[in-house]
Amino acid sequence: MDKVCQYRFRDGTLCNGLLDVNSKDCFWHNPSAIKTGPEIKCLIEQTFKERKQLEGFQLERADLNDVDLVQANLHNANLKRANLSNAHLYGSDLSNANL
């Protein structure tokens, strides 16, 4: 059994994030993982600063108030009901994102 996420990016590469508990995806690509806590904003900003892909992230109901993701690749991301108040998303790719 694979121990890394099976999400495939647009360029054909696979996400190499470690599998989340009882999932075939990593924490960020797992739609069942709860991402409503106050720590999510800091975690996603840190992930972005580490130059990791944000494509396809499952962020439903995430509190991203005042998040700084300028020029982030959020293609195919699920941002349904996410709090994007005062979010800094200038130049970000939101193509095919669920808003």
C-alpha cells in the first residue's frame, strides 16, 4: 500500500504528502479532514512559504480570514464556505476552484 498522497497535479506529478489517517490522500487533499480550527490559516501560510503546491487543497469551511496567499496556485481547490474575509489572493490561480 502506498504511503503518500495519490492526488495528481495538473502537470502530472503526484503529491508526496504523507497519508492522512484512513484516507488515500494527505491532510490537505483529504476532503474529510477537518480544517475549521484557528491553526489552519497559519498552517496553510507556512505550507505556501515552503513553496509547496496548494493545488487541489480541500479547504471547505476553513477560517482563512486575512490569509496571505498572494500568487498562490489554488487551481481546483475547494474553498466552499471558507472565510476569505480580508484574504490577500492577488494574482492567485483560482481556476476551477469551488468558491
